[in-house]
Amino acid sequence: MGFGRRRKVVPFRTAGELDAMAAAGAVVGAALVAVREAAKPGVSTLERDAVAESVIRGAGAVPSFKGYHGFPGSICSSVNDRVVHGIPSASDVLADGDLVSIDCGTILDDWHGDSAWTFGVGKLSAADSDLSEATRLSMEAGIAAMIAGNRLTDVSHAIELGTRAAEKTHGRSYGIVDGYGGHAIGREMHMDPFLPNEGKPGKGPELVVGSVLAIEPMLTLGTSDTAILDDDWTVVTTDGTRAAHWEHTVAVTEDGPRILTLRP
């Protein structure tokens, strides 16, 4: 008796489960908007963390980051050369011209939402503005590749091509942060497979209707290399250049990609 090889696919959800994930994602979106509105010069990252937690708990959800492997905050607040996983702090006070990346996650009815947004405090430099736009465009290129029948690295390759296209448009180069990327998500925040932000197409598990990935490019104005600070969380660029981080949780549907972390 012969046995066929089992097809490997990116984890998928039913239509009802996607709606439940979208409800969790809507809370994330609302929290991100509230945090951005609170991001003024003189405001600490810890104060913005409190804003996010208030929005999340007010919606009947739980901040998924808080307590995750010991992380103390409801958001990751990464300013300027901090790429990801920045810990909110009372001593970390925003100033005009700062480039801020906020990553936020929630759990609602056992389903996770995860999204990140980069924005400026006051007026950004042209380079920082380009960097944030390039990261957003790279994410959007990855979202567009969330089509049934594609492979995991088709999304990776699309993100990379989005970065290269932005480089041509902006007339500057960007570093694609090495070793960090997206992931599957559902009843857990971080699930296999890991999604690199660059690479050759046509490899990895197949995307099917209902497959969900958190797509999250991270770009810098310089190096691709990072280091982790003594707090064992905060990831920074090794050359001190600024970084940006954009993320949406996205599902494959019969009608094309569906963003599950929409902002109001």
C-alpha cells in the first residue's frame, strides 16, 4: 500500500475564526491609534503604554505582550535606533523629531491580533520619513502576495522586492534587519512557520484559503545587523542608524488578502 506525501500548508482558519481574529485585531488597531495620538514631546513611553493597556482592557481584551516570557509592557515601544522589543519606561521621554515604532498585541476570546506602526513625533527628517514609507510599502507588497497557491517565501520575496523598489524611488539604500521577521498566528501569538523578510520565492509551506500570517518588515537607514541591550529585550542597530517596523496580521481568502488588524 502506498502513502502519498502530506502537503505542508501555512496554518489556516475558518471564516468564523477569521472574524474572531479580526475582532481581536480591531482592538489592536484602536490601541495603536490611541498611542499615536498620545505621542507628544515630553510624554514618556510608559505613559503611552498605559494608554494602550486602557484601550485594550476597556474592549474586554488582554494585552498579549504583557508577561510574555517576562516582558513588562503592553506595547513594545522602539524609538530611533531601537528596532523592536523596546521596553516602555518613565525615563524614556519623547522629543520632537523622534521616529517611533509601536508593536501591539491583544487576545480576545482566545484569538490573537498583532500589528505594528512607525510614525514621527513632530516633524521627521526626509530620511526618516522615507524609511517609514519604505517599510510600509514593503509590508504592503508582502500583503499582496497573500494569495492561495503561493508559497511562504513568495511572501518573503515580495517583501524584499518592495524594499528594493522603495530604494529606487527614494534614491537611498535600506538595511533589511537580519534574523527577524513575521510568523503564523492564531490561538498563539508566535507560531510556525517563521516568515523571513527576504529570500528566493517558491519555497516553504503553501498558502491556502484561511492561512494567516503576521507580516512585519523591519528596515534601517544603514546596517542589517542588530544587538540586544542589557535588558535582554531591546533590539538596536549596531551602527546607530534609525529603524522602522510595520506589521499587519493578514489572512488569505477567496477574494484576496484580508487585513485582520485594521485601524479605525
